[in-house]
Amino acid sequence: MIEVYEKYGDPVLTGYKVKKEETSTYGMIDGEKVEENILQVKTIVEKPGPEKTPSLIASLGGFILTPDIFAALEATKLGRGGELWLVDAIFRLLKKRPIYARQVEGRYHDTGSKLGYLEANVEFALRDKKLGDEFRKYLKSVV
């Protein structure tokens, strides 16, 4: 992401391919490919769901934002649930300047959900050199 920012000088979002049924969980990006794994964002929609999603590329938690995001946030109305959605401010900023998304691969842990949070903790604990063996024994004792 830093390399994309350094090359273009504009905000960069993390792009991650998700399943259609997961599109009601994330801000979804539609963009034009400018390089391998790099999109210039054309639109971003918060949690549109399978019927309204512009793509299967989600914006997940990693952002390189520029100072003009603060003015965009101040000008953004509260969204669904009375929350101020960062994605709405990013969409506002998108009207004034280019924004890019760097697609990444790997395992994404959704720590915003209870199950995702637990899965992440278990997975990382099992990989830990100091905790792994002892934690694995504990898990077997409670199953």
C-alpha cells in the first residue's frame, strides 16, 4: 500500500476479494485496473448486499488517507444506524481526487464479529512458539 501511495500520492484502500454473500458486511469497491492488483476506485458503497454490490472487492481496514479526509468527514452526514461511516467520507473525497485500492491476498480475520475475533485469537495463539503447544493441549481438554 505504501508503494502505491508513494507512486500516485493519493489515498490507498485495502482491497480484498470476498464472497457475494459477504457483501452486506463490508464497504464494496468498484474500480478500474491500473496495474496488477491496483485499482483506481470509481465507487465505494457501504454494506450494499449481494443485489446491489458493484463488485466482490471489499475495502478492509487498511487505509492510507490524506489530511483532506478530515474535511470530508466533517461534511458527511450520519449514515445507517446514526453512525459516521468512513466509507461515506471516502466516497465524498473520491469526487475530488483519485483514490486507489491495493488488492491483497491472505487470510482476513474479521475481529468486528464475535466469532471472527475468537477465530483470530485461537489461530494466532496456536501459531505462537511460546503458547502454541500449551494452548493446543487446553483446547483438546475442553472439546
